[in-house]
Amino acid sequence: MSFELLIGLALFSLVSSITPGPNNLMLMASGANFGFRRTLPHILGVGIGFTVMVILVGVGLVGLFEAFPVSYQLLKVVSVVYLIYLAWRVATASPPDRGEARDAGQGKPITFFQAALFQWVNPKAWTMALTALTVYAPSQDVGAVVLVALVFGLINFPCVSSWTALGQQLQRLLTSQKRLLVFNVTMAVLLVASLYPVLLP
């Protein structure tokens, strides 16, 4: 890959990783509810999960959609259902020091494996992966695919971390149960709204 292409890939990775999307909205909500440290497994799950996804898609998994078009429709259905479930988790999240919410199982941030698996049903992640691979690794050479994945992984981590840090800073404003509820419900609504591209024909 030429230096110019590498710079282009880095810029594309930065812009697509730092802009709002399901991952960033959930991480900001988690940072506001649980703080940065408890959200770290979620952050790592996003970064590592997406990197692995890019590699697997790049080496030919996308061919499954071409061979079995119904699998793409199935993925869309799973994406919608899982994203709505995650939106419900965000809307009902509570900081871990609230005993009632914790006992109800609502005081837990998303785990590493949940975040990693979510990349496979995340519409923005698929768009990012397919665009990057098409533009910067059109020959689907394994070396180029791995390079695209690594660049994304390196740039993605500080980007998604910044959203978590922003959420943590919002804790200063979310000092009442009412404010926290409004914030969480707003994040959940935005998360569901991010489904719009998936629902387009």
C-alpha cells in the first residue's frame, strides 16, 4: 500500500471512528453510568471485535452474502432486534452503587464479548469495514486486509475511548435520578434512530 493510500485510510478510519454511531453512543452512556474503568472491557470489545471482523470479512466471509442473499436479510433482522435490546439496556441503566438497580441486574456495563459480538450486527461497523476493504484493499490480498484492520484498530481505540471519557465527564451533570433517566432514554432513542440506514430498502 502506498503512503498516500495509507494516509487516506488513516483519515477514513479517524472520521468514521470518531463520528456518532451505535458503538460511540453506547460507550458514552456507559461512561456516564459506570465510569471509564468499568467501561474498559466494552471499549476493548469494540476495538478488537471490529479489527477481527475486518480481517474475516476481508478474507472472504462477505462472499457468503453473495452465495446466500437470504443471509444478508437475516443479518438485518438480527441487527434490528439486538440493537433494540441494547437500547433498552441503555434506557434502563443505573450506576452500580444503586442497590435496587443492581439487584435487578441493570447495574452492569456491556461485557467484552457482548461488545465484540455486537460488531457483527452493527450497521455502521459493516459500512466502515466494507468501504475500507473496497477502497483500500480491493484485491483482498491478505496482507492488505490485515493492514487495513490494524490501522482501524489503532485509530479506533482512542476515538471510542474519547466518547467514554465524555460520558464520564457528564456524570457531573447527571447528579439526579431524573437527569440520568432523561440522558439514558435520549441515548436509547438515538441508538434506535441509528437503525434508519438498515431499514432502508
